[in-house]
Amino acid sequence: MARNTPVTAGLARVLAGTAALAVKTQNFHWNVEGPHFAALHGLFEGQYGALQEASDTLAERIRALGDHAPGGLGAFAALSPVGDAPAAPPSAEEMVAALAEDHRRLSGEAGALLKTAEEAGDEVTVDMMIARMTEHDKTAWMLDAHLR
């Protein structure tokens, strides 16, 4: 099987972003404060759990294509389109806005990979990216609804 193809490189980037967003979301779950604590604490918990599951699926796809999945904080930081959480916890509203933006960013990354996978004739990865885009778009919408 081919190694380091444009598809596996794109999958590595989406995986790194997904793992980074899971860690950021879990950090916000631990540190959220304010009148909406209970709702956001639970919401963030569900989101980081879903992101961790997605990370596993993405890594397994990379392996199925014959490449090695990136691992470790340094590798993820180098590949991830998602930035780290600030050292001092932001306000609950800032947390929600940051996570919504990160989900939109990852939806865009998945959309770009979808096109690459289509060109490569990789229907499985295309299907996976449609699912990732759907989930990221839905999550961004749900987070945005908290800001209205």
C-alpha cells in the first residue's frame, strides 16, 4: 500500500486537529464557570468524548491505508489546524465561541480532504469526511446557539 499519500497526509491533519480539539474541549469542561456551568460542563463532556471516538476512527483509517498514524503532543501540535487553549481559562462565552470556530475550521479541513479523496477514488475516506463535516457543522451550530 502507498505511504504518505495526499489522502493519508490529509487524514493525519484532520486526526491531529480532532485530537487537539478533544483536549481543548476537555480543558474547557474542567474549567468552565458561570451561570451556565451545568449545561456547558455536560455539553463539553459529550463533545470531547465524541471527538476522542472520531480520533480513533481517523487513526484506524490511516493504518488501513498503509501509513502510520501520528501520535504524541509534538506531532499533533505540528499538524493541527486547531490552536491550543489559552493558559488562563477564558470566560464561558469565549470558550463556546472558540470551540464553535474550531469546529468550523475542522469542517473546512474535512471538506478539503474530501476533494483530495475524491480525486484519489477513495470512497471510504470521502464518506468519513462527509460524516466529519456533518458532525462539526452540527456542533458549531449548537455552540453558536448558546451565544444568542
